[in-house]
Amino acid sequence: MPPTDIRLSPHGLTPKEVSRLLRVGQEKVRNWIKVGALNAVDVGHLGRPRYVVLPEHLEAFVKARSAAPPPRAPRRRKQKLVTFYPD
């Protein structure tokens, strides 16, 4: 579970910092960015892309991936006790 205050840097976080927060590998963060699951800004000018994840993008990603509470189990009816005494 990431920290409650994700807004550590108002300028954004690198994939390395995001991977530390979410406790996953850097490649997994980059793959999330490539497939569009995690929004990021490419600040690389030439050549290799350099991504920065803005705080609002990270918050939306964490909210979307957080687990919902489990559904309530249906209430079980009490079975009527039938007593049968053979003659």
C-alpha cells in the first residue's frame, strides 16, 4: 500500500520513484506507462524517452487499482428442525 500522501513532489515522480512507492519493479512501471494504464509526461527531448508521472496521474492510477471491499455473504436461513418419530 502506498503512503497516504502521494504528493511528495509537485513536479512529478520518475518511474524509479513510483516503483519504490508502489513496491514494484521499474520495468513494470514503464510497461504500465507504455500500455496507457499509468499516464506520464515524456520530458525527453531527443532519443530515449524520459517519463515523469504527475501526482494526479498517480492518484488516479492507485484509486483505479485499489481493491474494493469484498461483497457481503448472503445471509443463510435457519433450517427448520423437523422431528420425526416413527411409530
